[in-house]
Amino acid sequence: MMWASLRIGLVGPLSPPAGGMANLTLHTKELLEAEGAAVELVRTNLPYRPGWIAGCKGVRALFRLIPYARALVACAGRVEVLHIMANSGWSWHLYATPAIWIGRLRGVRVVVSYHGGEAEAFLERSGGLVRATLAKVDALTVPSGYLRDVFRRFGIEAEILPNVIDLTRFFPGPTERAARGAAFRVLVARHLEPVYDIPTALRAFAALRARVPDAELVVAGSGPLRAELEQLARDLGVGASVCFAGQLDRDQMARAYRDTDAVLNSSSVDNAPISILEAMASGTPVVSTRVGGVGYLVTDEVTGLLAPVGDADALAEALARIAAERPLATRLRANGIDAAQHYAWPHVRDVLRGVYAGTRRSSGSIVGSVR
């Protein structure tokens, strides 16, 4: 299949708000266009027009859905492949489902890339509807073996299409911070939302400060819990050592990873977080809860350190080890850089080419019998 002759409709979110899927959608578009493909983007999170409608819950969805559906119909009439970035919950029902049906009615090849970390709970609730919709799809991809196994338990077959990491943007710094005598810095790069359990990250950092008194924490993300988390940092006595940096763009995030000694992921629900892959590519050791698909990305003691969900003391212990054990930090750094190569574009490009062409599909339907 020649990329230059391919017309692709890419359906997904863009920033703002910034986030893993928004960054992935934009990056995928850029990579496909660099290969010569013609890519038309249909944005799922269009700005509300008029702006004041954003405050009208229950009604505002219609003001986004109508222009979205029009754009989908027009796009599907011009492309050969409709590639949909999908998530769980209402996002699936409001954005992925219409795109799938419109693509099918327009007779184009429909590819769904599912990235929701709450897939199991979502399929438990809405499995019947999801299965009926996925029966109209030509290919379903997921970014990890974890999600493939989740879908398989519900009788749905998926192919692994790894998240792609921009290694021209996310790369190691020339020297480790510790070699320069800098204070030990921890980075949290997640949205300030309940599923990412930032309170546990703050408690872990407070416990770390008892062992590494000059440690610093940067929280790079936005969300509804910011004021509450800032107050918790003050209550824990670490407010002066925590910087809530807000949402950073891709280049700012790349610099933040390189200027950090460890990335801390304390989430209680997760799939294949791009922030972990970006940290590994940047040569920054990862400390994470052993949740969802994280164990498929990070090998404990090899490419990162893993701890139980909600265990602030275990997370603090892992961070303290990285601060104190230079050989461990150096080993995690080197192994993470090596592991990140699997998510480089040349590898992902070959997988995606097969998905678009239909050559990677096994015989039979994506949706089989429920097991």
C-alpha cells in the first residue's frame, strides 16, 4: 500500500485540553502526512458555538454533535479509511458510535483505536451496545496486550497498535541531574482528576521528603481538583516544595522530562499511559502503581519500579531508592530508553499500514462469542 495514494479521515480530540489522546491524534496526523498520506481531521471536542452554551449541561452536547455529524458525513465521502480514536463512557456513545455508523453507511474502511483505561468496567455496563457497534468495524486496535486481553474476555478481538512516541522530541538529556548535583526532582504528568489519584502522589512525596529533604515535585497537568490538591500539599507541609505547573505543551513536557529525576504515576485506573512511555524515551526512571496495563509496559526493577495502588509509602520507598542508588537509576534509565524504541514510528508505521490495508486481520469477525 502506497501512503501517497491514501486518503484518511482521522477522528479524535485535539487540545485544549491537552492530554494523551489529544497529543496522539495530532502526532498521528503529522506522521501520516509526512509519509505522503492525505489526512482530514474531524475533531471530536469542537469548541462550543456560541461559547456560553458550554455552561448548559444536557443541552450543550447537541451544539457539539450537530456540526460533528455534518463534518463526519462530509469527510467520509472523501476518504478511503476512517480512523477513529475512541474512549470509554459517553465519549464512546456520543463520538465513536456515530463515526462508525457513518463510515459504514458511506462504504469506507472503518478502523477504531480504543484507548480507554476503564475498558473492563465500561464493557461490563455497555458490552451489548459496544459489541453491536463493533460488528460494523473493519479493524479494532488497542495500544497494549492488557486491553487486548480485556476485549477478548468479552468475545471481541483486537490488534495491538502501540502508541507512537516522537523520539525526535522525547529523548534523553546529555547528563543525569544527579551528576550535576541538582536537587532530586519528581514529576507527575497526569490530569488532576480522581482516576489519577494525585493525593497519593502528594502523600508519597511528603514521605519522600522525610528521607530526601531537598526533593522537589512538579505537577504538570490541569483539572478540577487543582485547588483541593494545592490545599492538601499545604496540609502535608510540602506546599513550598510542590509546583503546580498547569498544562504544558508537547515541547514543554519534553523539557520537563529531561529535567527530572523520576516520573511518578499514582493512578488507580490506567491502560498504556503515554506519559510513562515519554518518560522512558527521555531517560527518566518511572515509579508507578501496578495498575491496569502499566505492568505490560513497565517491568519491575528493569524498566521502572512498581508499587500497589494507593500505597503512598511504597511509592515513596521506590522514589527514595532512585535518589539513593545511582546504579539502579542508571540501569532503569538505560533500559527505559531501549524499551521506548518499540514505540518509534518505523515500527508502528508498519503495523498501521497492515491495519489500513486489511492484511493484518485474521479471518472471521472482530466480534465473536462471549466467553
